[in-house]
Amino acid sequence: MNVSTAGRLGRTGFLAYTISAAVFSGLISLALWRSGISLNYEAISIFAILAATPVYVPAIIRRLHDIGWSGWFWWIFYIPGISWFLLITLLIWPGSRSPNRYGIRGARQSADEPLWQPQGLE
């Protein structure tokens, strides 16, 4: 999975990230619940969501880039109620067909580029 915020991500790729993040969060929640740790449901949910954030937020930003919006709108996902509206919008709204300031549509990474590179370790 590409954890970069550069470039664009289409609807199908975003759907794959969404499903992966939901399954990952669910597995984290289940593991915490079954471990017997004394946490309430809300604390387990918050921990599971935060665990998926490093992979899911870059996917949100790249999907926003695909439709021509600024990546800074990702924080809206953490506003209860509005997050569902933005999720549905990103899953339904088609990306711009022409190149935009974030790149060309369907641009692939070169085979020589790593899928993930730690930031700040140059």
C-alpha cells in the first residue's frame, strides 16, 4: 500500500483502502476486546481508528486530489456526522478526467520507487 500523499487515487483504489481500514480497525477492536483489557467500547473504538489513521489519511488526501480538492479537507473525516457525507462523496464523485495540479489521472508509480519510505530519514 502506498502511504504517500502525493498524486491521485481513483474511486476503486479508495474503496479498497476504505475496506482495508475498516477490517484493520475491526480486528484491532476485536483483539482489544478479547484481550480482557479493562477498556470501554469508546476507548477501544478510538484506539482502533487512530491505529488505521497513518494508512487511511494519505488515501483520503490522494482521493481528494483526484477530484481536484485540497488535501487539507481530510480533517473533516474526524467531525462526527459530516464524515459519512464526505466518505459517500469520495466513493461516488468521479475524479477529474484531465490532468490537475496533483498529477495526471491513473498515473502509476515507477517500478523503481519503493511503495513506502520512512519520512525524515534522508
